[in-house]
Amino acid sequence: MSEEVARVSVRILEKEYHIACPAEEKADLLESAEFLNGKMREIRDGGKVVGLDRIAVIAALNLANELLRLRNQGSSHESDLGGRLRILRERVESALEKGRQLEF
């Protein structure tokens, strides 16, 4: 079970990083690095945060916050969907029960 490994070079805030990843994930890694670079540039260009480490931490916190909000929205949508499905199931069961009563 040998996976092909790709060696990828990404540039984030004018600093180059060499990363190894499964070959099939190379495009995702490049897209992620480009996205992160954009977020870190926004923070740096805002002028309130200085230093690569601090910019990286703020970007990571912002992205984690966004991810958690999206997860929470997704779970609330899932519970809404679950409630709707329960109501629909009850309606179908009720209609089927009424249909059985008419047969007798």
C-alpha cells in the first residue's frame, strides 16, 4: 500500500515552505495555502498585528472560529431537517392509518 507522495512548495507572506503530501491532495494543499496566504495578508495589511507568528495565530483563530460557526450552523440545519422529517413521517403514518381504517 504505497501512496505516491508529492513534494509541494508554497509561498505564504513571502516565505517559502516545502511540504510533502499525498499526490492526490496536492491541488487541495495549494488551494489551502493560497487561501491562508490571502487571510494572512489581510491581517498584515490591516496594520494592527505585527510579526509572522502573531499574524499566523490570528489567522488560525479566525479560521477556526469560522469553521466552528459553520459546523454549528450545519448541526442546527440538521436538527431542523430531522424535525421536518419526523413531522412528515408522522403525517405519512397518519395518512396510512386512516387509509387502513377506511378498508375495514
